Amino acid sequence: MNYWNKDRSLISSTYDDPEFDLQYMAVNTPFGSFCQPDRTTWTIWSPEATQIQLILYASGSDREPDEELLRREEMISKGRGVWSLTLCGDFRGVFYTYRVTVLGKTKEIADPYARACGINGQRSMVVMLSDTDPDGWEEDHRIRFPESTAAVIWEVHVRDFSEADSSGMKNRGLYLAFTEKDTHVPDHPELKTGIAYLQELGITHVHLLPCMDFMSVDEHEPLSSYNWGYDPFSWFIPEGSYATDTRDGAVRIREFKQMVQGLHQAGIGVILDVVFNHVYYMQSHPLQALAPDYYFRTWPDGTPANGSGCGNEVATERPMVRQMLIQSLLYWAEEYHIDGFRFDLMGLIDVETMNLIRKELDQLPSGREILMYGEPWAAEPPQMRRGAIPADKAHVRMLSDRIAIFNDETRDAIKGNVFDMYSSGFINGAWYQEKAIENTLKAWTGPYQTVKQPTQTISYVSAHDNFTLWDKMVFAEGLSESGFTMPNAKLMEANRLAAVIVMLSQGIPFMQAGEEFARTKLGDGNSYRSDPSINRLDWQRTGMFADLVAYYKGLIKLRHAFKPFTCSSCETVRNMVFVQDIHQMVAFTVPGTDEDAWSMIAVILNALEREQEVRLVSWCDHPLPDEWDILVNHQSAGTESLGTIRGNVIRVPAHSALVLGNKRSNGNE
């Protein structure tokens, strides 16, 4: 029974009654099927079930020629909603479902806790996970990464990475593409692609768009449609459409592990985009059959709450839901050696759950190095039960300082409002953005700012959502359609300026795959199910925009070479000295550490279409040098000197950045 306010906000429900929590919140049983060579145990939770049957099949769907029902077995109630059954024998590769009777209704469902499944997740599959380990898996480990702020994250969809002819890869659109080495654009060996390209670029982590089993692509014909995958069905099983065999549930697991292994061998971490705020379709989802309206927030008329904008909203604040999410993430971290998690619409997840996830991950070996970040917003205010607090932008300071948020103020200050295709930001001439860019460079830290530490800010200017950076600039400049595909000097200047801001800001820099070679989707601002030709990376653009790629590469190298840029505390922010009262410019100096090659670095950004002059300033105990090396200018970036400048009144060319460094060896400390 539910109880609601007149404004439809939840007062209480049976599931939110403290007595219900006391009865079930201590149920800490591992759920799913657990296989040994001589026996398998199945365990599930359904607090109001009166009967559950285990049904075993020879195949993963009713569309396969060897479809055969093998046997039915009655599950045994163990109390407090737990149902379990152990059968002797070798059940590896056997498919199964549950036939659940709840409140007088009987449904046959897949196991929401299963570790493997058949095609399209219709039936779950028993798997011995050690059988899915690729050669050398026992030597594979997460990338050691003590400071999250030293990460540089590159976001990509599995199919987009390799599907184009220009990728030069054999396993196009598949997990296995990430295992291929030394690939290049056909007939152009100088244009590296895939893993080889990423190693040269210098990024530290690949962020994969959702790879948990989702419903919008039919695994019978995986190339017949395209989707980003934000429509989950299982939180424990890899998506099958990226595997070489969609029917054998062990294949997708093994190939996913091979992908992780391939990236780790290249020194690159793997971040999973996890979607815990909603499921594909609530009414037919196994969780709804097991415990109607427990896993999901609903309105009093029974309709699902819709903070996700996708038709339903997961009730993360409820103990058994929270436990399921934690079990899922621990499983991915341990079984697949995952290096980080990005939370879709994190504003729909409650603060307590997010902090508990952080605490549980921290208990794993090197678990404190696992990255956590998410979107601090929702389509509508979440309908959480009383006392639960959403993990949104307004409550970031209640989160662990090792849970970061995407900072939309950074994004919009740099390139213009993301929901207005024609609006401009700092890089393309918008006025009065200087303070927002200063805050961006400081990761929005400070007494009256959004976050406590730089570790809580994802600094970015483009992601899979909305227009690519290049396309947004094309619209803002009012260019014709040819602007999407052809180089443009003004856009290149603006792109470089954006890259300097993101890569040299405090916090954790993040970019959409291909931002560094002017990726275009031909003006498609919401390509979640557009034709693959719109979405896939065109690796030929790495040659067309080679200077831009080199610029990003140099900025990443510089970021890693100067410790204050990757500071995880607010020490660097306190040491940054900004020039005040300058317009369409931002400039600061920051001293280096004893380990740095430069005693001080100056960063100057000029957004105007004319040369400007600025007088640098610093703290008294860190006097300005007499001479600077130019590390970044309007064409090049890196750690090698591009020339020198004497004095501290600096003239900055139009629409460009200057980064200056004072080498310790020249005696001007």
C-alpha cells in the first residue's frame, strides 16, 4: 500500500516501512547461479512469492533449433524472501529461467542476477567463470593509478571505435577490436588507429559507453540497428551484440575480458558507463515480477516515476536494491578487473548508496584507485522516499571527495549553452565568461563553489550527448554544411583554446573520442540510434587534422609533466594567481614543485580576434622570472621550448593560448 501527498510526492509505502527494512535489509546473500563441476546452486530474492520453479533448457531462446525443456524443479524458501536450490551434476552451458508466482500472478523470467545468458537475455545461463578466462588472465590487473586527477579519459562506443573501414581493424564493431595492435588507416601506415593511436595520444583511460546487456539491439541481427545502450536489461552480463557469438553466453564474457586485457597491456584503464537509474521496460522486467514496485519508484496510480526520462526510475534507496547495485559493481571490478565506473543520471541515485559503493570498492585490493564519476542531474526530480538525498549537483559536498561529477558550467562556459546550438562560449567570442573560465581552471573548488576538491570535478567540453565540439562550433559560427567535414582556421583556433582549458584545468579531464581530430556527426545532436555511419569514428580525420591531434598530444604530455596540473587537493588552487580586470582574457601563474622541471608556469587565454597584452602577477614568495620558455602557442603544444619571451608583460596573439614555463636550470627561480 502506498501513501502520497497531494502533489504526488511519496509519504510512505509498504516497501518503505521501517519494519519491512528491518526484515529484509540484513539479507546479504549472493544471488544468481553459482557453478562447480559437480553441482550448481541457484538463489533469488522474492519477498512475496508463494512458489518459484527453476526451469532448465538446452538452448538460450525459443527460436533455436535445439530448443528443449530439460527439467523443472521447485525452489525452496529459506525465509526472508530468499529462495534457493542446489542440484548435483555438471550444469555448465545449461540455460534456465524462473517461474515465479507473486500475488496470484505467475510469470516466467530470466534471472536478473545471472552472470551469463543466451541471445537477447531471454534465458539465463549457468557458467563456470574460470572457464571464460583468456590466456594470461590471472596476470591481468587494474592499472595502478593512485591519483584520479592524473587521469585523462577518452569516451567511446564499442562499435564506433572500429566499425569504419578506415579503422584498418579485423574485428570491426566488436570487443576484440581492442585487442588488435599496430593497426592503421588502410594504405596509410603513418596514420595509426585503435590501441596504437591511443598509446601515442597519451590518454590513460578508455570510457566505454554501456556494455551491460541492453535491449535496443536485436542480438539475432546485431548489425541491423544501432544504439548507445542506455536501456539496460542485466546489470551483471556483458552486451552480446559486440561478441563474435551472440548465442553462447560464455563467448561474450571471454571476449569482454580479452578487451580489458588488451587495453591493460597497452597501459590503459577501462571505465564502464553503468545505467542504474532505470531499465529498458519496467513492466516486463524480471525485477518487477519478483517484487512488484519494490525496485522501482511509482506514482499512486501505479505508473512509474520518470526522473530518467526513459519511463521508469530505480529505487536505489531501498536496501535490497542498493545491495544489488553494490553486488554488481563489486562483481565487475573483481571478475573483469574494471578500473572505473561512470554513473548515468547519478542524480537519480541517493547519496547514501553512492557513498556505500565507494566504501565497498575501497575494500578491494587497489580499490581506492577505482574511478567513480557521474551525471549530477535527472530529467525530473527523483521520487525518493523521505530522508533520501539525491546525488545531484546540489549535494556534491555530501559525496565522498573521490566521487566526481560532470561540470556542465565548465562545458557551457567554454563552448556555449549545450541546449542552444547557436550560442557561443568563451572560445568563440561570448562576453563576460572570464570568471566562469577562472572557476573552470580551479575545478569549481572553494568555499562558495560546487565541489570540495579537484577530485570531484570532471572537466570537459564534449561527450556522447549533444553536438560534438566541432559541430557545435560550426553552428555557433553560422557556417554551411561543408564546415562539418572540412578544416576551418577559425574553428581550429577555438578548438585548441578549448583543449588548453580542459587539459590544464584542475580536476579530471575528459573528452569524447575524436574531439582531438574534429569529430563530426554532421550536425546530429542526439545520435543514440542514428545510422552507424553518423556515429563511427572516421580515422582518416587523424590525417586531415594531424596538427590538432598533435596539439592534444602535447597538452596531455605537458599535463603529466607538471605536478600542479594533476594536484588532487586544493593546494594548486591556492597557489594560482589570476590577473584581474582583463576582458576576454584569462591569465594565471602557478609555482611548480621541487620535482618539476619548471619553477613556474603561466597560462594565458585570449578569446578576442585581436592581439592582447597582459601583465603577469604572482605571490611575493614566488617572484616572476625574467625569461620564459614558450611551451604552448597557437600552433604547437608540449614540453619542449618553442622559443623564449623576456619580461612579464606578454603579448598574446589573437584567439589563442600561451603557456610559458621557467626552467629551473636557467637560474631564474
